[in-house]
Amino acid sequence: MSEFVTVAKVGSIPENTGGTFKVGDRLVAVFHWGGQYHAIDDLCPHMGASLGAGCVDEDGAVACPWHAWRFDVTDGTWCDNPRIKIDAFEVRIVGDDIQVRARTE
Ligand code: FES
């Protein structure tokens, strides 16, 4: 059974940026974009950079800090090949806590 994990406080992640957090046994990149919080796998599938360190553009795509592969922060789609996605995680706000649902697979 998966559970929500508190990762940060509302307001602690500036708009168009992200951070990396441990959720269960995964590292998750949580971004603040479009007035909402979004969570995708932190591990870039190219060479393993941390996507949480990237900046989000006006279209909601985070650019990997190493070689600029871009991923949609809302669902993990790789912008250069939409048939490929990295994992996305459910996010909720409880009070002033940002919570991410752990995935068990
Ligand atoms: S490690 Fe992310 S684009 Fe190369």
C-alpha cells in the first residue's frame, strides 16, 4: 500500500524551480510550476543527473542540468520523444505540507 510522504512546506520551492526528496525508496524531483506542485522521477534516464536541480520553462518542461534533455513536469513525458515517460508521482497539499505518494513497484 502506498502512502503520502511530506517532502517540504508550501512556499519553500520557488516558482519554476524544484528540489530532490526521498519518498519511500525513490528519489523524487518536486517542482513548483503553474501555481501547483508536480513530482517526477529525479533520475535522468540519459546519464543519471538529478532533474530536481533543473529549471522549469514556460511550457512546464524541466531541462536536465547536464545535457538539457527536457521532461514535462506534469507527467514525466520526455519532450523529444513523447512515447517515452519517466515516472510521475501524485502530489497533494495538506495544510502547508507538500506531500508525494510513494510508489512501491
Ligand atoms: S544526464 Fe540528463 S540529459 Fe544527460
